Amino acid sequence: MKKQKNTIIARATPPGQGSIGVIRISGDKVIDVIKYVLKLTYIKPRYAHYLPFFYKEKIIDKGIVLWFPKPNSFTGEDILELQCHGNSILLDLLINNILNISGIRMANPGEFSKRAFLNKKFDLTQAEAIADIISANSKAAIFSAMNLMNGKLSLFLKKFTKIIINLRVKIESFLEFDYKINFSTFCKKILITLEDLLKFLTNIIKYVKNGIRIREGIKITLIGPPNSGKSSLMNLITNKNISIVTNIPGTTRDILHENIYIDSVPIEIIDTAGIRNTNNQIEILGIKKTLKEIKNSNYLFLVIEDKMSEHNLSKIIKKYLKNFIKNIPVLIIRNKIDLTNNIPEVIYNNTYTSIKISIKKKMGILNLIDFIKKKILNKNTSEDQFTARERYLNIFNSIYKHLIEGKKNFLNTNSIELLAEDIRLIQKKLDSITGKFYSEDLLNSIFSQFCVGK
């Protein structure tokens, strides 16, 4: 258990008035707080006591007291919780009174959770799950965050790490006893293991990407020429009259945002200015904002009129979007099929997927919603789904590149030493996810996002 110098204190309930206010104290000075605030030398651990709270020598309130002796507590240290009436003045008086005890200070944001992590009560992903539960904005996010807290990602990592360790053992054994091992047979086994690792990692990355979508939501930006139906589609999908709809080109000049939920996943829909050549300075500014939104999107819906030819569509993509859509999926929405007498349908080809709809007649809209559910949400119905963060994805993508590069080098050079170094770096990166290997900057970045009392 990592020894912390100071005892910390903070309010564990939100600011403002309420029926209950909770003060949390963690550290070796908890016994002194019991003596100072409760005027007692001992209270029964893990038992709810109804006791008077003293401010100096006067009773200021009565409430529930809970004492959790170390190491059987959230932080792994002695913890005391005082549950009084939720008056901010009362809470401040009690906290300031306790701060008179030498060696006690106010907690930093997330410091209780940080101490729990340092005392090995949970790993770093489980600590992040606490923040995910607090900030969850959907039912799916709550259950997925609980899966992260319960160690679903850690379980994946243990299995993956076990394969990595076994591979390292095989490599080290070969380097130590190569004269006893057939090199050709050894190489075949190594390549099979590398393939297994790549398959396993591909599955983990799929979970992580879905976990990010659940936690952060999905950002879909509507783009396209003026009067193609972007604003009408925005109003239809959100079931609100958010965007102004007219026959005048360039009506939408600012960025409009609205959040909806599909299968309990939050989706942000953005209506943007129509992309076209114009001399109107306000409209030009709107187009610049549109191009900025494109960069930050998870998916683009390019709304055009169904009568537009493939040639003109290619010109739009080449002129306006070529520099933006390299890593952003695009769905072509061909609107106004009521004017071209076409039927609603989904068309798949090697370049883009197109959906033919009529917003005015509400034709093909179910096809669009179905596409969002199946192709964009990529809903994973597994009970093992967990929330995830970009840092997980960045690390796993880096590991994937190391594996690909390691496999390539091994095939070209048969160098066991180079492969051993790649595997060592991979294990180090894995340890940075759970916090077995961490930097102080990483911890400060993660826990500073927590509220003060957590």
C-alpha cells in the first residue's frame, strides 16, 4: 500500500442545498477527526451511527457516521463519512473546523480515486469507469461503464497479455537453448501465435470503438449543396423544427446541433451551410464552419438531389471533400425521389453507399434509420460491452502496428532479437492501459477530470 502524507477531506455531494450532505475524509488522521468532531475515542467500524456533530464545543447538527478502517475501504486508507443536512453553510463550517486539525487538507479533484488506484484497489480502467458512470448520458452508457468497472476490459487484457507472455517465454527459450529447437518449426509456431494475437487484437479494437461511441456518442454532419434537403432532413430525424427551410439557396449559414438517441446511444446531428461557390461573406463564413465540422465528425451524410448525375457528384466530392473524407465514412443521401419517380432503396458499391429517399413524402426514412443502427452504431449486443476512451484505441492501434511490423521484419530477416524487442514494447504499452506502467502526468490528466469528492 502506497503511503500518503496528508489526510484529505472534501464534500462528496454536489454544491447547493439538499436533504443530505456528505463529507468524506481519508487518511491516518481519521481517528483524530472522530475525537474532535464526535467527541468519541472509538466507534464501531462499518456500522451506521446516529451521532451529534460538534463545531468547537457546540452541537451544530446530528447525522449518520460511517467509519471504514484500512485496508477495507474505498481508498485503502481509513475513511470517515459524515452525513449531515445538506446546507452549504453547515457543510463549510464542519469542513473548515476539521481543517484545523494538523495534517488535514482539502482533497484535489479525483484524489480519493487516485489513492484507491495507488493502493491497488482497482486498475486504471476501473478508475476511469467511475467517471464514466457519473457522466453517463444514456442507459447503454451506464451499463457499459459498470462492465468497465467490473473488469471486462481487464479480462480481455489478461487473456491478451497471457498470449504475449507465452510468446516471450518461447522466444527467450529459443535464444537460450536454440541448439535444441528446430528453427523452421519454431518459426511456424511464432507466426501462428502472431496471427492469433492480431485476430484477438482486432476483436478488442472493435469493442473499444463501440465503447467510445457509447460513451461519447456519435457525431453525424449533414453536408451538401444548398437546397438539397439537409435542413429538412435535420428536422425530420430530430422530430423538431430546428432548421429554417426555404427555397432560397444559402438559408443555413450557421451550424445547428441537436442530440437524439437511437438504441440508447446519443447521436449529435449537425446541420451545416450548403457548400457552393459564393461571394456572400456571411455565407462564406458558414461554409468555413462547415469544413471545420467535417473534420470533427464520425460520419458524413452528403445530401444531394436524386437527379444529380454521378459525374457531378464526383465533382462535388473532389472539389470540396477530398481533403476531409480520407478517414471519415460518407453516406450519399439521394433526396427528392418523388420528383424522379425512383423507389426508396439502399445501393452499395465499392466507393460509397447511397440511400434514395424523399424527405417531403417521408419515403425511405426507415431505410436510413436502419442503416444508422446497423452500419454506424455497429451495435454490439454482447453483455461484455464496456465504455472506452481514445487513449485505449490509440494504444491498441499502436500495438497493432507493432505486431504487423514485427511480423513483417520476422518474415524478412528471421531475427528473433528484433521480434523480442517488439513484444517487449507491446507488453509495456498494455501495462499503460491498466496502470501497471504509468507516468505521473497520465494520472494527473485522468484524475483531474473527476469531481473533488470522488
